[in-house]
Amino acid sequence: MKKLFLASAISAALFAAGCAQTDTSTNANSISTAPVAADQVIKSPNDQRQYRTVTLENQLQILLVSDPDTEKSAASLSVDVGLLHDPMTQQGMAHYLEHMLFLGTEKYPDTNGYSEFMSSNGGSQNAYTWLDITNYMFKVNNDAYDEGLDRFSDFFKAPMLYPEYVDKERNAVNAEWSMRREMDFFGQFKLGRALLGEHPANRFLIGNLETLSDKENSKLHEETVKFYNQYYSANIMKVAMLSNRSLDEMEALARKHFASVENDNIENPEVDEQLNFADVGGKLIHYVPNEDVKQLKLEFLIANNQDQFAVKPNRYVTYLLGSEMPGTPAATLKEAGLISSLNASASPDFYENYGVLSIDFELTDAGMEQREEIVRVMMDYIKQVKSEGVDEKYSKEIRTSLQNRFRFLEKGDEFSYVSSLAEAMQNYPAEYVISAPYEFQRFNPDAINNVLDQLTPERLRIWYISQQEPSDSELKFYDGKYKVVELSEQQLQQYQQPADYAVSLPKVNELLPESFAIRDNASFAKPKIVTQEPGLEVWQYPSQKFADQPRGILTVNINNEAPITDIKSHVLAALWRDLYSLNTSALDTEASIAGMNLSLANGVGMTLTVSGFTDKQPELLNRALSALAFNVEPRSFKQAVDRYIRAINNKGQQFPLYQSFDAYGSLIREGSFAEDELIKTAQSLSAADLEQFMSALLSNNTIRAFAFGNYNQPDIDKAVAQVKTNLPDDRNITDYRYAKFYKPQQQSAIVLRKDLDVADVGLVEVHMHPEPGFAPQAAGTVLQSHFRTAAFDTLRTEEQLAYAVGTFAPTLDRYTGLGLYIQTPVKNVADMHERFNRFKQEYWQQLKNMSVDKFEQLKSSTLITLNEPPKNLNEEVAPILSDWALQRFDFDSKQALIQAVEALTLEQLKAFYQATLLNPEAARISVQLRGEKFAEQPFADIPNMTVIESLSDFHQTMPKQ
């Protein structure tokens, strides 16, 4: 098999230098939507890995990726079958089978063997099921790859599918459904599919105890085996493998492990049922969500045109429809105070053989009153795009943006990469699995017009989504109410009438980079201060790993303690961020297209970050800084307060697991306040308060900035000048401040309790080690994966207490702990807490018997993970910025942890466990969230506990590090 490599002749336009002009002249072949023929895997010029495609004798296609620099190997196998193919008598079958495959094979029958192997070898594993795909993936230390592949491939050759685990995995699937039943996305997705009539997409996707059960003429276990035998055939599978081995070595592994996967030579299970738009289109859907949102969605059903990826008709259309440039619908409707955001997107295979082009609006109260007018504005604009917008100038802009991104495409995590490749292999020719999202080989007006021609009222479903909507029906299996009405002919004609608001096509982007020059810098042993003035300090550190990348990340912290010490300032800072984001949305969109990003965050003061290609960053920074202070209109302020309050209330509809960790985070570090206090404070504020706050913060602060990546001293000097220009001349300099962590106290337990508006219980339980330093952190880091596997196997697989259960080793600045977390639909808080206590003792028996060899394996795996080189700029800078934020200016925390792990012994590991989870005097942090199902059941009492009644009072008095 020939080694495949990048060839410039394959797709010249794709690899044209950045913003250089490309030849877009039409010719006899320009009308084609097919990609240019390629016989090699097309990769980014920035990608030094080698690729090869192999098709085995059993017709299983494999993509091999050789990366000599990787410390982890990975693989993913996708099957071209999913929820669309569930038997109607066992809905959720594809998802249920995905669960069952992890529970042992003929060669490796132990139900916990796979996860135990992964945790012992620095690995991770997962899988997902969707409409038309089931995808399994893992990554592991390089030296364990051969055995990992042997265990993994056996899923697809000889799974045990134990009958005795039928009920246990039914419960696991049911718990997963229970987690998601209150999520508005799943409810809306269910309703959208239900309105497709007899189309196969109209199925219950996840499965639960009702749908996955023995029925007359349909036994669950028999149907599971039948489904596996029917669809798990090598000829509809795709595999992606990544390793540090050579391509020849990887091909040998591929043949060794996957050649014996059975090929039943089945037909690809395509969906070809046609929709009758007279039945499924022309609908107005009133949907009552669980979250307090005010949304409008225009959903057009379009034909699946995924095979036209090389000419990007969907990208072109949504690029224009979603533009934030002046005069466009997004800009005009925001200026009118009707919307806070507009997003246009397309998913060509949303329902397999049909896709969706969706225009989503976040509405203000004024927008809620003018929803029909907003629809008219959008329909009017679509007409304008049809008549005037199919213009090659926009295609050049899109093409240049895609070219630049692909030219400097960065590596990502191996696990995610193989997963995305295995999925892409089901959708694109193997040669294009990397480049498909970035291909724009030619301007094709016919393909664009074909999409635009489908954006008609007959194919339109309008969604009105708010808690004020009328309803006459309830969803089955999800918490959602709705009412569907046919759009009358009069309404359809009304949407075609000219709108009251005039809109126009966007202007050309002015921020696209013109140069990718690399800045010269002296060598840096570590980050250092390069500019220091009273009240202004700039640190710099060029990338040590990606010095050839013309990108950078510039962070500017306007530091002021008020937002973490005063609730009024805390709320005003959040409102400032919200309105700034709204005001700069056009700039942010323009920057994003040009390969840059802009954000303003509220914390200890306000932090402005610009990142991406550095060529036009000075212009972006200048525009971003000049927008920091603005006049606050009372109407806009009122709308921001409304969004702020609804966002707080909507947190109560999140998974209890997410709410648990939010609550945990609010406890351990100063700067958080109780939600009811935040709402009350927001309701008391005015536009004038925000203007005064902005002025006060910009006049009283200290500036601390960090420039990472492609910058030199002149760049930094220019940025400093821009910052100073946008600050008052008489600025008062304040002391630098950062949010301090709780200092754990022996014989003390802090407990946060809360009743939820959702069904399940959420629980986080942490014991802190009494001593600060890297030695306890090293022990927690080594132990956590083994502890997690044991907890998952016992509490989830065997006892079926939850779908989401795990362990972690949190750090509070210099202190380290060990903890458990769970979201359970079957136990109350007190009972689950008691089960945690018993499991702590059960695990100790395992740990006491751990062999030295097992410990050394865990330690070695941890060191491999810690020593992994960064794969991209963000990974490289993350530990640096973490140290910088905590004022650890030696910038050696990661290395110090590595050295502590190297010195760790088995006895020290056991001692760490005894000093945390077995120590009755250890400091404890307990978050107890009680779901509605258990409202009458008790919380858990803990020795030496203090129940937190007020976060702000606690943070004022808590011991701090």
C-alpha cells in the first residue's frame, strides 16, 4: 500500500497562501458540485503526520495516522447504523446495544476488564449513538496500544451480550434518559421529528425502561442479538487509528485486529422515505420550554446536499443570513431592540436524507411583540439574497477564511481526532475526511440558488419558544408542552410582504489577514515582564513549541476587586459584559471570519482577550478597547437585566450534576453570591448605575497583561499605547487582587444544601488533605483514575445507582482533596451519602491490596500524561496562565507536580487516601442538591458541619489561603 501524503496538485485553491488572490474564473466544469478527484489524503500544510487508507479483505476501511510525537495512541470505529434503525418494538435499541458492548467479550469476559485496562494504562473510552451512526473510541498509552486494540476490536467480533446484564443496562439507559428528559433541546428535537409523520426519524432516541423491555413477540435480549447480527457488519464500518508507530506497523496492527471482523456484505442502511411538505411544512409551533427563554426559530427543511461539500452552498447561504455587518437583519433588529442574537446554521443530514437550515433568534420583550415582523424581515432578506446576494465577492471571502484556517490547522486531542475522523469517513470520501469542512473549490451559483430555492414558506416551520406560549399537548418521554397550528394561506402571503425594516447585504470583511510574518524574539527561559510602569505590567512569552505559527493570545486584565467583594459591582460587571458582547457582536463576527477571537470576561475586574492571527490584531484590539465604555440606554439595560435574571433562573433547569459543580465552585473561592441575592440586586439597578460603575472601574485599577505567541516588543508597545489611550489620564492605581481560595480546616465540614426544580439528586463529597503542597497533589493525581474506575464499576455498572457517577482529585490552590460525585434518580441525599461512606471503606480494601507493580503502572501512566507535549497554542499557554493568575511567577507548577509524582511511593499513596477519605478529622466540602422526586426525604448530616446559609457572609469570614 502506497504511503499517502499531501500533494499540492490535488486542491490548489485550498492550499493557496492565506489571503492571496485565487483563480475563481468559471470554466466548463464550474457547474459541478463534486470534489476534485484525489487519490491521497488531503491534510493541512501545518500537519506533519503521515496518513494512509487501507481497505481490508472484509471491506472494512481504515484510516491510519502516524504521529511520531504523540504520547498516546487512539482508535475509533464507527458503524453506519443508529437510532433511525431501531425496531419499533424496542426503541432505543442502537443506544442500548452501544452500552452492552462494553460489558465483556469472549476473549475478555470480565465486565469491568475494559475500563480497568484503560484506567491502568492512561486511557479513556467512550461511545455515542445518533440517528445514523454509532461510534466507539478509546485512547491509551503507546505501549498498551496493541492490547487496547485487541480488547476494542473484540467488541465487534465476539461480544458477550450477557443476558444477566439486560436489566442493569436498561437501568443505565433509563438513568441517562432521566438526565435528559427535562432538557429543552431533546424535547424540541423529539417534537420536530414527530411532525415528520412516518419518516424513520420519528422514533424515541434514547430508550428507557418502558421502550426497552420484553413485549409480546419481542424479547429485549433476543432483539439485541438480532440487531447486532443484522447491522454490525465490517462493510459498513469505518476505523481511524492514530499512533506513534510507522504506517507499516500500524497497517500490520489493523490487519491483526480488524481483518477477522465478520463481513455480512449488507446493504448500507440508507433512509430514503420522502416527505410530503404539504403535511410537514407550513407549521407554526408553540413550544413551552422548561427554561425561561424567549426564542424564535425559522426552520427550513432542505434536501441532504452533504455531497456538495466542495462548493459549500450551505455555508455560503448561512454566511449571508447570519451576518452581523451593518444593515443586515442581525444588526438592524438588534439596533431596533427586538433581538439580542441571531444565528444561522445548516445541518444537511439532520434527519438523514433531509437537512435543516435554521435561523435562530434570541428575543427581547419588544421582539416577542413583533415576531411576525421579524419573520417578514428575514423572508424579505432571503429574497434580497436570492436576487442580489449570489456574488463571487462573498465566495472569495469565505474561501480565504477557510484557506487560512486549514493552512494553520492545529492538532487536537487524539481521542477527539480519531472519533471525528471515523465519523467523517461515513460522510465523505476518505481522501477528504480532514479537509472537507475547509474545502471551497469553486463558486457554484447553481448549488447556492438550489438551497435558496428551498427557503420557502411551504418548507418552513416557525417555532415560537417561550413559557408564555399556548399549549394543548404534552410530549411523551420528555417534559415539554406544545401546540401546532397550520399556517394559513393568508399568513403565508403575509410573510412575503415587504417588512417595515429595511435591510441590506453585508459589506466586505476588513480584518482578513494580509501577512503571516513570524516575529523575531530573543530566547525566553520563562515568561518575563517586558513593560512595567506604575499601574501597568505586561508579561511576554513566545511559544516554545509553535514558534512558526502566526498566532497569539493577548490577555488584558483591568484589575479591580469590587466585583468579587461587592454584590452590586458583581452584578454590574456581568451586565457590562453582556451589553459589551451585544455592542461588539458585529466586530466579533468579522474577527471570527478573519481567524481571530474577541471576548470580555468579568471576574476580578474585567478581562479583555484577543487571539488568533496576529496581523490584524492591533486593529481588532483598538476597536475592542474603544468599545469598552459606552452610553447605556435604559431600554438596553432593562433587556440585559432580563437576560441576567433568566440565566440565573435557568441554571435550575440544568442537570443536577452540573448544578452540583456550580455550587461547589461557588463555595471554594471568594467572589460568589447567592442567586436570590443576585436577582434582587439586579432588579434594583439602573442604567445610570452601570455608567457610573464603568467609569469608576476604568478610573480605579491596575493593568496586568500577558502576550503569548507571535508578538515582539514593538507589538507590545503598540498594544500598551492603545490600552493607555482608552483609560483616563488621572487613573487611580489600585493593588493587584485575585480571588482567594478557601483554606481547609481540620475537624470542619462546610455544607451547601439546596432543593431543585428537577427530579434527580446531585451530590458532591470532598475530603481535603490537611497539608498543602505538590506531594498530596501528586498522590491524588495518580490515584484518581483507579478510584474512578472502581466507583463506576460498583455504583453504576453493578448497582445501577446512576448514569453519571465519578471521582476527582480537586485542588484548592495549594491544597488537594479526593472526592466523589453522582446524579442519581433512585436514592435520596441521605441514603446516597451513606452509600458513599460505605464505598470509601470498600475501596480501601482494594487499595490496601494494591501491588507495587500495579502502583508503578498507574504512576507511569500518570507521568506519560503529565509529560505529553502540548498539541496547540491553547494547551501550551494554559498552565502558564494558570500560574500567572495565581501569582506563581516561577511558572514551574507543572514541573513541580511531575517531580512529586516521580518521587511518590505506594505507601504515600495509601497514606494520602487515609488522610482524606478515611480521616474523620479531614476538612470536608459537601454539596447536597435534593431533586423534586425526593423533596420529602432528608439531607445528609455530617460531623462538625456548618450549613452555609449565605455565600457572601461565608466568603467574608472563611479562612483564606
